[in-house]
Amino acid sequence: MKKRGFTLIELIMVIVILGIIAAVSLPRYIDLTSTAKQNATKAALGSLRAVVAAKYAEAALAGAAAYPAITGALFVGGEIPRDAYNDDNTVTANAEDPIATFVDDGGWVYNSTTGEIRADVAGGHAW
């Protein structure tokens, strides 16, 4: 009776091949998670901008055009959307320039005079 099985060399080759596959796929996975966080933050930012625009239009129709204060009451569920990078939903209001308040610590920066809102995350000041 002849015993069958894998030799040590064959097992080492399989481990080496799996290591190569892991080394190639890991950077792609990391890049995908970064892209997913960026897109989720952009989606939340779009939601914020839509609410600000809708409330401004509502106020304009009533004859007192003004940008709203951003509170949880403006959103379904009573909570301001969170950025996906820092899981933060704080809004830093600045009547001057949101980019001047940009410190990359999460949440949102908002110009209550112009209605401009940006994500306070790396790269978010450009969105």
C-alpha cells in the first residue's frame, strides 16, 4: 500500500503563492476602504447641502431668505449625518470662510452667510 500526501516542498510552494496573492490584494483592499469612506462622506455632505438649500428656499418663499442653523431637527432621525472618516457630526459655523476653520478633525464647517458647507476631513475642503 502506497501512502499519498503532499510533500513539504509542495506545501511551502502553496504557502508562498498564497503570500504573493495576499501581498498583491492587500493594497487594493486598503485603497477600497479609503475610497468607500470618501464616498460615504461625500454622500453625507450632499445630504447636508440639500437640506440647507431646501430650508433656504423655504425661507425665501416665506419672504425672509436666510440660511438655516444646522441642527439634528432638520434630518430624519433627529441627527446630523456623520462623516465616515472620524464618525463625527459636529458642525462648526463660521460666518466668514469655512476653509479658514478647516482643521481636519472631523465633522463639518459651515458658512451661515453663504450656505457653503464642507467636510472637515483631509481633502474635504476641496469638495
